[in-house]
Amino acid sequence: MHKLLKSLHLLGAIMFFGSVLGHVTTGFIPAAKTDPQTALVVRQAIDVATTYLTIPGLVLLLVTGPAIVVKGKLPILGTRWLMLHAVFGLLIAVNAAFVLLPTGQELLQAASQAATGTPSPERLHAIEGREATFGAVNVLLCLAMVFIAVVKPRLGKAKH
């Protein structure tokens, strides 16, 4: 059971990271910043990836992570690297749920409106800036989590 949980946790990470990579690379599509129709198609693709990869991957991570801790009888409160890993996971989930998902929906709506001539593409670019900033925060937190999980740095023991 423990190996199955770890495998599902890895699958969640692959889904999550893969979709994030897709979100980033779609920004390099020619005319995505200048043509409203192309911008709409890009936002629609990101919405599909978010719905079928990002969110399910994050949910899988949030379910299997604690299950691994419980099944493996890991002392989360006594192991600082594991506690830090869990805190970063919660920060990523909060950022995704309360900032990035609403911003993505706002971007899809703005891209749809820009494709029909309202509002201006400048509004779309302003919202993209917010997504880029908070998305970068999540990517950095994800990379830190992977580093922490792989290296398991000696941060000392938590005091009880």
C-alpha cells in the first residue's frame, strides 16, 4: 500500500508539473501576446490543462501526501524537513485555489472579450502579469518542495 501511495503521489506531481510546464510554454506561441484570437485559444488550452491535469494532480498530491505520512508512521511534527514540505504544499494549494484559479478564469473571460473587441488587450496583459507573479511563486515553492523531499536537509529536530 505504501508503494502505491508513493506511486500515486509521483503521478500527481507529474500531472501538476507537466501542466505548469504546458502553461508556461503556451506563452511562447507566436502571436499569443498580439492576436486576440490566438490569445483566446491559448487561454482555452490552459483552462483544459488546469481542469484535467493541474487540479487533479494537486488534489492527488494533497490526498496521498498525508496518507504517506500516516501509513508510514512518519513523525511530521518531529521532522522539520517533512513539516516544511507539508507547509509548502499547503501554501501552494492556497495560492492555487485563491489566486491562480480565479486569475485563470478572469484571464479566460478577458481573452474571450478581447477576441470580440472588448476589453482592450492591455487588460489581458495586466491580468497575465498577476498570473505570472503568483505562478512563479508556486513554481519556486514546488522546486523547494522537491529539493526538500529529495535531500531531506538536516534542519535539526523540532522541539516538542
